[in-house]
Amino acid sequence: MKLETLPLSPNTIPTPTRRNKRWRAPAIGLIVLGLAGGGWTAMQSKAKAPEQKTAPAADKKPKGPEVYELAAADVTAISARALSISLPLSGSLAPVSQATIKSKVSGEVRETTVREGMAVTQGQVLARLDQADLHARLTQQQAMLDEAQAKLAMASRNHANSQALLKQNYISSTSFDTTANGVELARASVKSAGAMVELARIALNDSVIRAPISGVVSKRHVQAGEKVAPDMAVYTIVNLAELTLEAQVPTSEIPRVKVGQDVSFKVDGFQQREFAGKVARINPTAEAGSRAMLVYISVPNKDGALLGGMFAKGSITTERSAVMPLVPVEALRSEGGKQVVYAVAEGKVVAQPVTLGLRNEDQGYAEVTGGLQQGAQVIVARLEGVKPGARVKVSAPPPAQYPGLVPVKAGVLAQRS
């Protein structure tokens, strides 16, 4: 049987309503937004795919330990030498041997042979006086001696004759005694005249003034043609071979000073040279009004560089240790009531306890009696982050524009505190 579809009549075709037209436009908009969102998500996922592939590789790279790179000035090597404790002092230098030559006789100065600043030797002629009067006096005394000797000879002959006559009983014993007494008087006169001759000869020799010591002329008191009297100063000579440094030391510090202690000092004009001496004497009384005592220091001056009156400033070595390792005071740290230093061993910082002996704050060093050996490296700078166990590396000093920071290859900066 064949079925046929009959056409609908115009009265049966449905007509669209207003409700269907309201939801059709929003639905189309949602579909467009969904498609746009899906496309953006797909593009973002494609862009992130390479980053996700490379990120795990960076995370898997091991991170190295922090390494502090220290400047060469931050680390020092321990050296071994003697450490000394000193006491400061100052004073003036004075020659040990100094002589003012005076005339022993009166007379006119005929000649002066040396002037100030000239070196002289012992026995060298310095000046000559007029000798005319002295020669005449010597001649006079010599004549008196000759006369006395003649009288002695006459008295001796008379005494011999008297002795012969006494044996023959021609004279008395009293007469003989008189002649014997005359001989004794004549002998005394000869001795007296001989002494006067010797005095005249000495005076003649004293008219030639000679240097009693070797040294340098510091003052000439007379000129040629002047008249001098006995005990009048003619020359002043100083011997600079050895000087004495007279220094005042407070009475509170005198117990530390001993005879024989070493002294080092400098003087103006020789700033680059250091002179040495030894304590020779200590004055037993304090200076009035100063509460200080004088210490006399013997100073050899073989080359004559030092002069009398120079002002010296130095120190007395009151204590001296044996040759031991010395650590800079700035490297010492106090941890747990103990003295420690930060030593560098095999690229790491180690807190090393130390035992100290003498300590000199002026020099900035302390004697190490235990805990450190010569050649050990210790950190002298205060650096933030550099603690025991930290890895360090000593490198060149930091650039001048970064005085407080030292760059490190591992990206860590060691900053001074």
C-alpha cells in the first residue's frame, strides 16, 4: 500500500512566537565567547610548554656553598720574634768628658792655635803665653841654686878641716859641731833652691797650654794679645765619644727601671735613625717639685753624630720575651670567656683558642704561648657573616671605590662591621 504525504494547509503551518526570538541572540553570543576563550587558552598552553621543559633543568643544578673572598689586608700570617714592653722617656744629651782649660800662670797670650769646632787630641798645643818673665825667673832661681851648692861645698870643706883638727885636739868639740851644723844648713839651702828652680821650670812649661783630653773645641775664651791670670778660662773642650742622656722618670715607674736595660731613642735632625744606649745610673732622690727621678743613660757615639744639648725622645725596654709567635691585638676575640682568633685553615674559618703572654698595646701585638704556630693565617678584620665554619678565599684588596665591600665569585659580599 502506498502512502502519500499530503501538503499542509495554510491554516496548519506554525508561526514563530516572540519568546523564541529572545533567547536566540544571547545563545549566539555565548557560543562566540566560548570559542574565543578556548583559542586563547590553547595559545597560552603552547607558549608555556617550552618554559615548563627548561625550568626543571635549572632546578636540578646544585647550588654551591657561599664563599667569602677576603682582601689581603684582612688576613695576616703569624710571625715569631721577641716582644718587649717599654717605658717612654725624654731628656737632653750631655758629654761624659768635658773640660774647661784654665791658665796656671799669668802672662800675655802670644798665640792661639785652634778655634771653636776644631777637633784636638790629648797633649796638642792650644795657646802660648809670653815666656820672657818666666825664663828670667828660671835663670834667677838657677843662680840661687848654684850659690847654695857653692856654700855647701865650702861648708863641707870646713867640716873636713875641723874634723882633722879635732883629732889633734887643736879645736874643741863645740867648734866641730858648729862646722857640722853649717854643712846641714848648706844642704837645706841647696834643696830649697832646687825646688825653686823646679817651680820656675814648671811655670815656664805651663806657659804653653795643651789639651788635657781629646775632643772638640766648644769655646775659646781668650784671644791673642790678651792678658790672662791664674785660673782664668782659656778653652772648653768636649769629648763626644760617649754621651749621657739625662731623662726624668716618674717615681711611680722607677721600680720598672733597672741598670743595664736597653734604651732606644731618636733626636731631631735624624728622624730616620734610631740610637741605642743602656741605663747606667739612677739618681736616688727625686727632683724638687717634679716627683720625677733622673735616670742616666750611657750612649756610645763613635761616629760623632750626636752632639751635646740635643733633645732625645725614646723608651726604656723594661721587659723582653723570648722569640715566640706574635698575634695582632686586633685579631683577638673573646668568646665564652676565652681569647680566640679566627684562623684560616684549608679554606675554612676556624675559631682557635690561644694562650697569651706579654702584651704591648703600643705596638699592637701579644705574645702567643700556646694555640698558634708561626706561619698560621688569622683574620684581623671584623667582617659580617665570616664565622667559624665559613668558607673563605684570600684575594686581592678591594677596589678603592668600595672600601667596605669585597666582591665574591659566589655572589656573597663580605662587609666589614
